[in-house]
Amino acid sequence: MDALIYTAMSGAERALRGQQVHANNLANIDTGGFRANMELSTSQTVNGYGYDDRHLSQLQANSVSTRQGTLKSTGRDLDVAVSGAGFLTVQTPAGAEAYTRAGNMVLDETGTLRINGNVVLGEGGPIAIPEYNKIDIGADGTVSIQSPGTTTMQVIDKLRLVKAEGSELTKNEAGLLVTRNGAPLATDPTVTVRPGHLEGSNVSAVEEMVATMSLNRTFEIQMKLFKATDAMAETGNRLVGG
């Protein structure tokens, strides 16, 4: 009877934590470039002699969905959306490298490109834009400007575009993507962008609601199992006492 308690209680905890994952996804359904989290769990035996028939439901580190979100045309020169698989590279305030699909770039007072406050990295480091009359971002990520008094475009830098599987990535406390092993990703020349576009969240409201309802039913079943275990224990105690 006590063996069932391990499964019931760990399963209920997994359902509650899974609810948190899907609630966070739904809360970010309108957040540009947001990547949905996917909650993963495995079966694990309880350590110790005599516990071989006791099993726990163990919630693993969340994986990230790399499915592409909907692209929206903005016509803005500094907006870019990554086409297909891939990510833009940014530098956090702490100096660490992170990755994002949000492409709503802005220039700060020093001419540095930023996304949501984080410095945008090019293949030559942080991208700083001098005074210009016109700016253009190519499909390969090349950033070019037309300086005042000139008629030609001059290449300033190239966005550092990278590619990774969702299983290789996790999110930091700011919601940016980072590698699980902490190593920076290599620049991938096959990644391209669509200038003048932004990508929306890849969260599916229908999928998240279905997952939430499924977890609700799972939690109810786990609670019924726990009550059944308690009733079985009481019956066993009466039989032994009788």
C-alpha cells in the first residue's frame, strides 16, 4: 500500500508543476519571439534496499519548443524575424551570451543595437551604428548603412546567427535562451532573417488548454489513488488489530 503512495504523491506534484509551465506559456501567448516550454517527466525508482517496487514520477528540466511562430510584416528597418530554425545572439547586462527569436531592435543613445535592453551581438561583437541616412539589414544578417554625404551602402557588421535543437537549450531567469552546458553556440551561415518582419509567440492556445485539462484530470486521479491507499491502510490496520 505504501508503494502506491510514492507514485500518487509524486504524480500529483508533477501535475501541479506541469500546470505552472502551461500557465506561463499561456501568459506569454502575445509576447513576440516567445518559445513555449514543454514539461517532461520520467519514472524513477526510490533509492534504498527494499524499495525496488516503489516508483516516483520525476519532473525533468523543461525543453523548449522550436516551432516557428507567425510572422508579421512591420516595414520597420530595424525589425527582423529569423526564418526557419535559428536564433539571434544578444549579450546580457552580466556579459553572458544568450539567444532570442525576438527581433524588435532599437538604437540606444550611443548607437548600440539592443533587443529588450540586451546588446545585439554581431560577428565582430556588439553592433554599434554610426550616424546614417539609411540602414539596411540583408537576409544573411548583414547590417549596412548609407553615411551622410555618401551615395553607397557600407557594411558595418553581420548579425551573429546561430542554430540549436530545443533539447540543447533552456531559459535563464530573464526568459532568454541559453545552452544547457553553458558553452556558446557557433555561428551558422545557413540561418537567414526576414527584414521588416517580427515573429510572434509559438504558443498554441488550443494545445495549452488541452494540456491543462489533461493535467487537471491526472491530478484528480492521483488524489483518488491517495485516498484509496489511505482506506486500504485503515482496513489493514483493523484486520491486524482484530
